[in-house]
Amino acid sequence: MNDDDLQQIWKSPRNEPGEQRQRQWTRGFIRKLQRARRLQALWLVWTFAALTGISLLVLLQVFLGKLTPGLAVVMGPLLATPWAFGIHFLRRFRSKDSPKPHTDLPLVDALNVALRANHAAQARLRTIRLLLCAMLPILTGAIWQLHVAGKVSGREARSMAVFFIAALTISGAVITLRILLGLKPQEKRLGSLVRSFE
């Protein structure tokens, strides 16, 4: 059986999903997309709350004079980098191009919205992986300044460095696996569904 025969069978009336079935699929897609968007909004709220708390704590330490000049210099990029990435994520979330699912979409449009949401999730995870890479030299500098200031011993500084390198490496690996094993196969499935319905 050649490709033309398979295409004819796929497009035959008996194989076409009914209108009710299409509405069920659409509602399922939309519910998942809306849930993912709510979780993203909660993640943004938590991220900015955590960044605000940490920033206020650092400012308090500066005000009380508990930070050496070297540590104060390192704390700038250590705080500015996650703030910059957080603002980037917020702008992307509020962007007009950000997928905003509606319940009255036709099935093909819902599939396209799901495909765009998949692409956005991949871009978001790649950006987080970039943030982890950017934080590595900044954290290294912060640990070195802690050691120079006499806040931690050489042994403690080495332990902290090993811990942060391991944590960032594992996090980066988990993100990569999430993209390769979760989002990429989902992207292929959604793409083939969109093409089949079109």
C-alpha cells in the first residue's frame, strides 16, 4: 500500500472524527494549555517574591555594613542576572505572541496553539539553562570573595563550589532531558496532527 492509499484512508469520511469528538479533543487541549499557563503565572509570582526577598536581605546587609567591598561588587551581578531573566520571562508571558488558549477554538487552531505553547516552553527551558550557565562564574566569584573576606575557610569554599557546580550541572541535564524526551516528541506529534487535519 503506497502513501496515496494511506492518505485516502485517513481522509475517508469513516475515519474523520465527528464534530462532537473534535470538540472534546479541543476542550482537552485547551484545559491543559490553560493549566500550564496558570502554573507559569504562579511560577513567575513565586520567582519575583523570592528575588524581592533576597534583594531586600542583601540591601539590609549593605546598610548594616556587613558586606565587604568585594562581596558588595559580586552581589550586583549575582542579583541582577536572575532579575534580568525574570523580567524577560514576564515580558514573554505578557507578550501578544504568547499562546492564550480560548475554549471556542476549532480543533486545528487549538492544535496550532498547543504547538506554539510547546515552542514557547522549549525556548523558556533553553533560557533557564542559559541562566544556569551564566550563574556558574558569578557564584564562583562570590564564593572566592567569601573566602577572601574570611567568611568561609578554604575547605568550606571548595565544598560550596562542588555543591553549586553539581547542582547547576544536574539542573541543566534535567532541563535538556525534559526538552529531548518530553517536548521534542510532543512537538513532532502535534506537528503531524496539524498536518493531518489540514
